[in-house]
Amino acid sequence: MSQGQFIGGAWRGGDGAALSSSDPATGEVIWTGGTASDADVAAAVAAARGAFHGWADLARDERIAVLKRYQAGLAERRPAMAEAMSRETGKALWETTAEVGSMIAKVDASIAAYDERTGVKETATGFGRAVLRHRPHGVMAVLGPFNFPGHLPNGHIVPALLAGDTVVYKPSEETPWTGELHAQALEAAGFPAGVFNLVQGGRETGAALIDQEIDGLLFTGSAAAGSFFRRKFADRPDVILALELGGNNPLVVWDAVDPEAAAAIIVQSAFITTGQRCSCARRLILPEGHEGDRVIEALVALTDRLVIGPWNGADEPFMGPLINARGAEAARKAAAALGGTVIRAAGKVAGLSDAFITPGIIDVGHHETPDEEIFAPVLQVRRAATFDGAIALANHTRYGLSAGLVTDDLMLWDHFGKRIRAGVVNLNRPTTGAAGTAPFGGLGDSGNHRPSAYYAADYCAYPVASFEAERVVSTVGEIKGMRA
């Protein structure tokens, strides 16, 4: 049974509807609890508002000290939190262990980013000094996703708290247990009451939260939800909006000498996390003819070797289930609707729950397919006659999150980098490769030009530019056009 909502430094049950979370590999219910009512959400925002000035006025080092305690607490909780996350999401234990590691590393990365991008900068002038400072916005609403239920919301929460903002966090309704464990780690660090607050629930809870007088919405999720938030806040320019959305990401393989090496990069781009990363490759673009055929042969051979199973299975899995059976069924239908030639079907896995899915590889030929993100291990294959044609196909999307090129010809990389339209562009590495010490975000329907990761500091504080003189000095002589 859950502890409920964490509001104003205390846990309360929540007056909303009941919520439960299940292990997608087995269907076992692993968490139950109540959701936040509208009144609970209002109380959480009020608590955050009340705590804001006291937290923002603390010295940088005092806020860092609390975040360092949080970091140490995460390290102590790492095995238990990783196991809980694997049970709730179905992800392999090696992956959830790495996810908690990313949460731990986020503290140091955020401190470095805060100092570099939003620290105080001072320049001497003839009258005194010019000073650039940054101030926190206020109350930040954070809406988290299910695919990385610890790392991705943590990537908003830590830089916001460091900047002096206060937070109201709503985890995905698919991963409330992970959200609760996350809140417990923050509680143990000793943040002042109201600085961090947790509300549980689904769309209704999220809607109640964004209807409050918040100062920022930090969101990771689908492009459809991002479009809704753009419209919702069109008349609220006072609210900072940072959207980290999905992608229909291309991976181009061209003039790669070793097809098996290329196939390994494709597998890690398209099928990692069972395709549930916003940066996963959804479209594979190959040369026409024998070169492309060799890559497909190597890809199929490698895909057939992947272990699909539960996180605690006898054999360590590469892929677990999707977050639920509904998502898997929707993905299978979307893959079947693509048409073309099925190289490997996105099917069910014998002996496992319906949330499991086999990697789908579909040669869609030259016909148009929906420019949508299939959030699953489904890869569309296209062919191009020329490299410029491959780039044109890669850019043929309204998204712009990640893209990749696999090649042994570095001249192609130079051209690709100048023409491709995406926020994360990798060479001979998976499209999912990203560092916490670099920005992460995309263009078009993949975001709103507010990249996260290292650049999260930019949307957690606003710049204040000042001219400052130590004393009042007459400037009458500087006034033009004045009678003697």
C-alpha cells in the first residue's frame, strides 16, 4: 500500500480515485494507492508557493548541500529502487540500475551547468559594474513519463531545485511506485517543507495541476500531449514551458564496410528498452541494391539472437515487455497497418504475457506511411538511390529529435551534419546515445526549443541584467538638450 501524496513535507492518503500499478511481465499488482483530488493538487501548489521565497533566498551552497544528501541517499537506495523500477516497467535490471546511476550523476552535472550557464557574471564599467544574475521562476509542475520514470523527471526536478524553484511532481499513472520511491529519497534529504511535493494520478490529476497558478511546466512525453500544452498555455506567457517530446527518428547506413557492425548499431538504436525511448530509430534508410541487402541480412541475424524475457528471467534479457498489453497490441496493429514487406513481424512472444512483443522490421518500399512515432520496437526500412536522397528521406518528418549516420566515409558525415535536421545527431553510435553533460532536445514536434539535460538550467531560471553604481552621483551633465 502506498504512502499517498507528499504535500507540504507530510504524507497524506489522497481523496481521489484508487490507482494501481502492475508488473507488465506477469500482470501482478505491485502497488495500490489513492490519487490526488483537485483539493490535494491545490494544496500541493500552495505548499510549493509558500516555500518558494525561503528556498530561493538560500545561498547556492546551502541548496547544493541538500541536493548532495539526496544524491547520497539515491546511492544507498540504488539496488532496491532499480529492482522496483524493473518490476513496474518490465525493463531489464541492468538498464534500471544504469537509470538510477544517471539520477545520481544528475546532481553533479546540474551543479556544473548551473554555474556555467546561470551563475553570476560581473563586468567592470566606467560607472561601476554590469551584473548578470539568474532568478528562479517559482513553482514548477513536473509531469513524468513511464519509460524512464526516475531519470527523466529527475532531469527536471534537480536543476529546478538547484535554481531555487519549488516543485510539484506528478509521475506517470503507469509508474506511481517509482514516483513514490523517488519522493521518499527527496524527503530523506531534508528539503524544507513544501519545496518538493508529489501528487499521484492520471490525466485528471495532471489537468488539475496545470490549471493551478504555476510558473512553469516541465514535461517529458508524447508529441500529442506537447501540442495540447502549447495550445493550453498560448495565452499564459508567464508560464515557462519546456517540452521534451518524441520523434520519428531516422538512421542512415551508407558505405559501411562491416554489415554486422552496422547491424549492432541498428539494434541498439531501434530495439533498446523495447523501443520505448523517444530517441529510438524508427526509420532505417539504406542504399538500394546489394549493399543495403547485406545490412538487412546482418540485422535479421542479430535480431533473431536477442533475448526477450522478464527482468528476473533465467537468461538476462535484452528486451522486456512494453509498459502494458494495451501498448503492445496497439504497436502490433500500427506495424501491420504500415503495409510493405514484413521482414520480421512485431508479434507476440510464446509463453510470455501479451505485453511482450518481438522486434518488427518492415520494408515499406516507397509508399507514404504515417509520420507518427510507434513507441515500440518497430523499424521501417526504406531505400535511396543517392546519399542526398537518403538525407531527404531522413528529413521527411515533422519531428526532429535524433538522427544517426553509420558510415566509414567521414566526408559523408560532414555533409550529413550540415543537412540533417535534428537536435541529437550521432555518427557510428546508436541514435539513443546522449550525455548528461550535453543538451538533449529536438525541433519541430519533438520539442519547443528548450533542450533538457545540461541545458535544463536555462529553463529553470531567468536572466536579470543590472547596471550598478556604488553611490549616487549626479548625471545632470549627461542629459542632452537641457537649458542652462
